Amino acid sequence: MAALMLQGTGSDVGKSVLVAGLCRALSNRGLRVRPFKPQNMSNNAAVTEDGGEIGRAQALQALACRVAPHTDMNPVLLKPQADRSSQLVVHGKVRGTLHAGNYREARKALLGEVLTSYHRLAADCDLVVVEGAGSPAEINLRDGDIANMGFARAAQVPVLLVGDIDRGGVIAAVVGTRAVLDADDAAMIRGFLINKFRGDPALFADGYAQIEQRSQWRGYGLIPWLHDAARLPSEDAVVLERHSQSKNGRVLIACPMLPRIANFDDLDPLKLEPGVTLAMIPPGRPLPGDATLVILPGSKATISDLAALRQQGWDIDLLAHHRRGGAVLGICGGYQMLGRTIADPHGIEGPTGSAAGLGLLDVETELTLEKALRPARGIAFGADIQGYEMHMGVTSGPDTATPFAALDTGADGAIARDGRVLGTYLHGLFASTPLRRALLARIGIPSSGVDYAASVDTALDAIAAVLETHVDIPALIALAREAA
């Protein structure tokens, strides 16, 4: 079972992108590679062909390996739905809700299931590239850990530590991690990678040597800033705060950043359109009055996010936008918000009850215990499409008589009588070039026809080429095979 695990000195050091890049580089060398993340926490998820859900990053990493995503690639997924609670997904299926107070104990029981998935995956390939979560330096979380050293020790997988030089203090971050780990955990780390370097590598030669000397770990590479990573779908909501684009005279599409925003990578293909500016609107700012289209995104806590939308005054902005003749698109939870009411009779998101929707679609939604998880294919606005459904809820009402799409599984979504308000449960819709062109044409925006899937694939190859130049990949392969 040849395997290698990437852990980080902290969150957002670039582990997900590096795993994807390594998966593509190793695949390009003719190896059968699989990605694996024991435990992920994210509201950006993908539906697998076997009818489950995994973190979006692992779906991208599967694409980098040129294989279909599978639930074994991310056996434990936590989807935050409140400040202190998360939906627990195991082997792709919902297994209930965990609260901050009981998760530490509950996760100990999950290690066996994590190892089962890992062993199934490893038995079907030449090499597994594993991604950790957070940092092993968070030693207060070590007891019962299944995401970092707990997994590495149980599976006997060698670890590379990734440090982010762009945020500063990378020498202390790597050496300090060594200092706080116990001896057995530290022994699992066999080397380090320094990520997100800008400038002349010679200027960091002494710093690199100092890390090797002080940590007693070997350096396997100094990786430059990976510009092509911006073309990959994002998993962590932190990126939304960094990449809000300026208008630059192009047609403006606005999307409010809801507290429990989910699957916001649905919007990534719009960034490739030269005639479009996609503006992610943070709390504290109004929805722009000159937007042509407002998109209400998916949500992990629809009723709660609807209340937050009203607290921000975005409901007033949205209704004013519609009165001015603007278009509105709701995706999944956003679709539910556009209706008359959302009922939660089973207390799925919190206390039982219901909430008034925005009233822009003549539909009603009832949240249900069964979660719809399935790939979706069909036709919308004359265009062939494929995406996926991932929702807990059934929506009905007069406006569903004019559906958004005709899927293989039946009609989906609704369109208002004025034709300017659209709702759909379909995720991944903008990745379809014909559908993106058709939707943009409805609001008078010409589309470039860029193939989003091809753009992502090209970016993966570009990242892999950089890693081939700046990382000692033959040595990593040899290290991974030590685990076999």
C-alpha cells in the first residue's frame, strides 16, 4: 500500500492544490493514483456516481487522477450548519448531527471506518496521496484524531509537512510543529515542502537550510506561487474574501456571501467569461444596484441563512433589483428562499417550524428527512446539461409548472411568470458551456463559450508541470513505497 500524506503547518497552506497537482504529476508518470482525505469539513461537496457525497477537493483530486470520484476518497465529511454543530456524512451518507461537545468522542469510533475506506482504495491502485486537515500542531485536538497523526500512525503512512511562506513565519511554523509534537508523531514526518514562494529562490536558500537543520527533516521542494490554482474550483469559503473582482465596465453578477454558503464553486465558471464580473458581496455591504443578475447560492442552513439575508437588508435590495427589471437565480437553498414558505417539520435545521420566503416564486418547500444525492442529466433552455442534486427538501407550487430543466429523473425547478426569476436544485449548471451560454443570453450577455472542464484540466497539467520542476518527485515516490 504505497502512500504519502500531506499535512500542513496550518489551515489554507495549499494542501488541497498540492495533492491535486501531485496526483496529476504521478498519473502523468503512468501510476494508478487515488486521493484520500480521512476527514474533511466543508460545505462544498460533490456527488459521486455511487450516490454519495464527498468534499469538493477530493472530487477535483479524483479528476487529477483521471478517475471518477468515489465515497472511499473522503469517508468522513462534516458539513457545518450552525456555529457548534455539523451534519455528519460517513461513506457518502448522512449519519446525523454532531455537536462540538460530543464530536471528540464520536470521532474515535470513526477511525475503523476511515481505515476500511483507505484499505479498499489502496488495494485498487499503485499509490495513494492523502491530505490531512488543519494541522498536527493543534495538539489540543490530538486525542482521538482521525484527520492527521491519528490516521498516519494507524495506517503507517509517511508524512510531508507543508508550510506557507506567503503568510510569513514559515521557519517558525515548520520548526515549531516539530517542537510541539510528541516523538512518535514527529517520527511520522519525513520531510517538508515550502509552498507559495514568490521571488528569487536563492534568497531563501539559507532559510531552507535552517529548517532542515533545526527540524532534522529533509526538504523536498520550494514551490513557487501556483497562478493556475485560481482556475481550480475552490473548497474553502475563506477564498471568497480574497478574490472579489472589480467591475471594470463589464456586466455585473452579484452573489451575497451567506453565513452557511454551500457549493459556491457552482459560480466559478462565470469567472472565465470576459464580459462578466462576478462580485461576491460580503456582510455589511448592500447588493449593488447596477447588477444585471443576482444569484442566491446554495446553503447548508437555509432558514438560518434566510434570516441572515434579511438582517443584512439584502431582501430589500433583492426586491428592489427585481422591480428594476433585474434577473434572479436561486440555486438549491437559494431556490428554496425565493418561494413563499420553507417548512421544517422534522427540525432538520433546528427547531421545528416554518419561515416566510422572499415570495419571488410561487412555490413552497418542505425540508425532508431523506437527502437527494444523485448525478443529474437533462435539458434546460435547449441545452444538454449534466450536474448533480444535493438537497433535503421538496418544492412544489404553481411556478413548477414551468420548470427550469427537464432531467432524466423528472422536472426540476421553477420559473416565475415574468421569466426573470429562476430556481433550480441543479448544482454544476454553469460548468455546462451550452447552458451557461443560454442563461447569459437570457440577460443579454454574450458568452465566450470557454470549456470550463477543459480549463480545469489544463490548469491541473500546468500545476503538475511546476511540481515536476520544483519538487523531488522521484524521492517522494520512493518515500511512499516505504509504506508498502
